Amino acid sequence: MVAPEAAAFFSRSPASAAAVRRPNAAGWKRRREGGTQLRQAEAAAGSGRGDAVPVTLLAATGALDPTAPCPRCCAAVGAEPVVPPALGRMASSPESHTSLSLQKATRSESSQAKKSQHAEEANFYMNCRAAYLAVLKSSLENIKSKEQLSLVLQQAGRNPSQKTLNKYWTSQTTTLNFDDFCTILKQEKTSTKAELLEAFGKLDTDNTGYIFHDELYQILTMRGERMSRDEVSSILKQADFNCSGKLDYNKFCDFYMAASEQCCRAAREKLEVDSRLKQQQFGSQTETSSSAGITLPVSKPSPRISRKTDHKVAPTKGDSRSPSRPSSAQTCKAAVSTTITMGASSHRNTKLIEPDTMKEWQRAQSKGCFYLEEDGEIISHKYRLHLPQRSAVCITIKPLNIRQVEGKPCPWLSVDTALYILRENETQEHLQLVNFTEHQTKEMFGWKGELGSGVYWLLPFTTGCRLKKVKQQITGEAKLVYRGEDGDLALTKEFRAALLDIFETIDLDGNGLLSLEEYNFFELRTSGEKCDEEAWAVCKENFDMKKNELTRQGFMDLNLMEANDREGDPSDLWVTLLSLGYNKALEMTEACPFVIDVYAEKCKPRIKAMYLEAGSWQLSRAVCKSVLNKGEAKVMDGCENIIVYTYKADRRITSVIENKSENKVIIHVNNEQSKNCLSNRGLSVFAVEVAPKSMMVSQHVMPQSEQEEWVYNCVHSLVR
């Protein structure tokens, strides 16, 4: 379905017009919320949002084989919790918003609330375990595939769409454990009947309580995560909620909720009956624990990594280290203190490449970007590097210096960047850390050495110290479009400038054109969907392209078409801008574009962006291993199984905690005596949980002002 304005704009048949909508955001679900009833219906029908009807729900009625592809009925109508994530978290934690009243409550009321909370938490973990053991033999066994993850989530009454599964099972995920599964269930809430009815109501504009099969068939096979004809037919044949060529969506929602509850109840009953399963271990059951396949927001503990070797590196000369133990740590039985005094940053020139030598070496370049998610998580491009033969190489990364508007801040230029270089072996599951870009020349970080022929992965990294959510006071919203004297819509000068910056960022190879592959990275970021070859071909017929690649003008016209499609309403355009890190003043504050250069002396290197996703367990492992290899190791006083490693660079200090014991530990971290420091945790005092036989990043710290001396004074104390 496409608006008449868009069809007129293309002057094509309705089918062709619909096709060309896709490269301009036909699937951009976040741009299609609100507007006219037609737009609301399209948003619900074509967004691919939310969760799908689980295979187990339809299999329970005999409608589908449990091994068949997961139907996408609810996904097609946008059946996901419509409450924004921030409000959802607020609703799930009412105690944080009623602190004043709680302070006035009696001790008995407080005790009762804690008991209720503990009971609720215990019930949650029992349901987690029941669902887990309905698919796996033991809670100590790992989930080994995306399909297995889908089955376990369905047993817990969840409804995973393909996008939801991709969120937790990335290209580099190999396994997920029970703790990961619990973390996922806490984030993926079940849909309520009211939310389902609201989603269907966007399609039922006449409020009849029914949706005609013909309309539903078109939606399910053409929108979102498309279903096959057989899958749709199996749904429409269900007598429980179908009659006279119509679907009674109120009955369907009742059926959906009942079947979902039945899945959970069946798994729980199986657990209660089987005493062998009932006695198995739960896992750590903590919200802060995570592991290889899941990347949580940077404010939470990093993934766990088992390690056998023990590295201890002597401190670097010139550091001032002295013991310091704040009062908060004195009562702990075991603690370790580290103090490092750093001078003002000098941006030392390490001469990664001699000027004369650089001219002779062959170069490959690619751009990319760090994007900050709503929950504080950072995602970025991931790269594959191929070297045809052994060669001396130099690899660098630095913030991309795109057009700077006079008088506007450029916060991304101060964001720290790094690249971790990993060698690919037989499979991607076991990447070997080669090194990372620790040498600095002004804002550039690089590494110079020799690499053998083969395939390597370049994983961009930023600590999150300077790329984080910050509350801003913006006086007014920038204007994006206006109507000229002829009444036609046009893009404002400021918006055009921002679009040119965006084009410069997503033009990864820097040739001044957008290939389909480059454009799809943009699509994935702004909508979570891709544009296919057929739609790209139609786009080619209607927008300016060269050599099958979109020009700057073509990119501008795509955005202008979207403005026309909404009759000048800029809400969809703002969704795009916000997802790319811009604020309402058209300032890029929640993204950091960067550029990677690879120089090789004896061969032509090839670099290619492969993914746009959150930091994987491979990256977390590489960060930890680099700190263990190059940092100072300190055994915690009174607890020889806990070791704190501290790595110092010119602009960054990173600490890693290793737990060699058989039990999980909670470590209290105190930075109150630090001066002029900025932590990625955003807190001066916090606690982290470290799983048995594992290690994790405690924190990253940078100077708040690089022009002044900064003192890192941190005490790690064992709580239990």
C-alpha cells in the first residue's frame, strides 16, 4: 500500500510504486507510527515489529507442524508492547518511582514488599528453568543454535520474531547459557491482550471487531516477516476465531493468550513432576551476569571468558602508584587498591608510518560509525580484512572529520576509538587476538607490525566514556522542510547539510556513491530491514544513480519524497535523524563516525564491512585478553583467587577482574578518590558480579579534561 502522493511522484503502476517505496523506507517501521489512519494501518501491517505467533501455539491446535517456519501473524500487525522501552522499565520497577512514599512506609510494609519481590523473583527463575529444561537436558547445557533459542523462548510464552532472535544471536554467537536466557526473558516481555487488540485495531478502522481474510492474507504475505501461503491458510482455517471469510481478532487474542499461558504451565508441570530436573542447578540467577553471545549495555558487566593462563606485567616507569583505601572498603575482608597519576595529554607522535614510506605502501580504507542505542548499548560496523601475502602493515582508526558547521560542537571528535585485530582460523568461532591500536598520534590510534597472509577481523571499540546518554537542554527544534512560493516542499539548508554529513558517513568506501550494500547498512540502522535487488532496480529508474549506485542528489530526493509522502510532517524524518545520533538541534551527539586505514608494504589489502551490530563476545574477550597481556596484575589481599589487572594508555585506563574460584563473587568498586576522571559506568561507586572461573571488564576510565592532570584511584573490594 502506498500513498497517492507517492504514486503520483513515481508516475508508475501501483505495483512499481509500492516496490520503490522499500528503498525509501517502506520497511522503516519507526518512521510509520502516527499520521492518518491509512499510515497507521500500514505501520502496523508493514513494519515487521514485535513478536510472531509461536510455532508451539499453532502446533498445539494441530494447525502447524512444530518444525515449520515460525508464522508472523502478530509481527505483521505490529503486536509488540506499545509502551516505549523507558516507560516499560519504569512500569516494571515501580519502587524507583515511589521512593518518597516508601520512605514513609512502616518497617513491616517494607519487609512485606521485599518478601513479595523475592517471591516474584523466585517464581520468575522457576519459570525460566522450566522453559529451559523443556528443551535442554540440563540447566548447565548451552543453547547451541538460533533455532534452539527460538524453541526455548516459545516454551517461556514468548513470541520471537526473526529480528528479536538476531538481536541476541549475532553472527559471532556460538552458545548461550542459562543466565543469558534469563537476561533475555527480563528484556523481552510478553504482549498483553490489550496491546494485541490495539495493534489489530489499527487495521480495523471501522471498529467492527473483524478483519477480512483477503486483507489479512495480503498483509501476512506481503508485509513484515512474510508468511507462506500454507502458513496463512493454516491460520485462516481455525474455526475458533474464523467465520464467514473474516477473522474475529478478539477471539484470536483470547486463543493466543490462552495458548501462551498453556505453554508456560506445561513446562512448569513437567518440571514439578520430574524430580531429577527439579534438583538441577539454576545458574547464577543474576541480572548482571552475561556471557559470550549476549552484549548488554556498557553500564553492565561485560561477557564472561574462561582463561587458564595467568599474566602478570610489571608497572610502566613513570607512573605514580600508592595505596589508598577509602572508608567504604575498610570493612571488607579482601581488597586491592591502585593509584595512577597521569599528566595532561600530550598526544604523543609515535610515527606509525614514516611519511616517505607511506607513499610506497598500498592502502585500503573504509568508514564506519559507532551508534548509541536507547539503553546505552553501542553498536558499530565489523570488518573483514584479507591479505594475499605476508607483509608489514599499519592499521589506524580515527574519528571521521566530516563537515563542521561553524559555531556547532563536534563531540564525536573527542570520542576514543580503537581497533582489535583478530586472526580467523578454521572458523569464526575461534578468533585469535593479534594486537590492538594502542599507539597514538593526535586523535588517531594505530598499530604497526607484520601479518601473515589470510583473513583477519577488525573490531572497532570505544570505551563509552564519552559516547553516552547525556541530558541536553535544547531551546528549539530545527526546521527540516518548508514550502516554497510555488507551494512545493523543499528541504531546509540545515537539513540538507545534515543529510550530506549522513551520506558522507554511510558512503563506506568513500567513492561519493551509495551501493546497495552501503545503503542497506543505513536501512538496518534506521529500520532493521534491508532493501532487495528488485526494489533497488525500481529505485534506479526513479532516482539519480551512477553505475547502479545512488548519488548524493538521489539520496536527497529519497528524503524529500518521504517528506512529501507525509505532506510535510517531519516526524518520520526525525526518527531517522535520531536513530543516526542527531538531536533536535541537528547536532550529532549520540554517534561517532570513524575511518579505518590499512597500509600494506608488499600486497594490496582488502577491507569490507560485514556487520552492523553490538560488540560481540569476541570483542569482549579481546579487550580482556589485551589487558591481561599488557596490564599490571594485583592479587586481592586475603583472596588469592581474585586478581585485578590494570592497563594504562595515554588516554585510557582499563581494569579487568579475574575470578579463579569455583564460586561467583561480588566486587565493590570505589572511585571516590579519583580526580578529573570519567568512567564508562557513570558511577563513582558500584558493584559487579563475576562468575566462577571467568573474567570481565570492571571499568574504563578517561580524563574528563585532557588539558589537566588526572588521578585514577580505585579500590576493588570483595563483598562475598
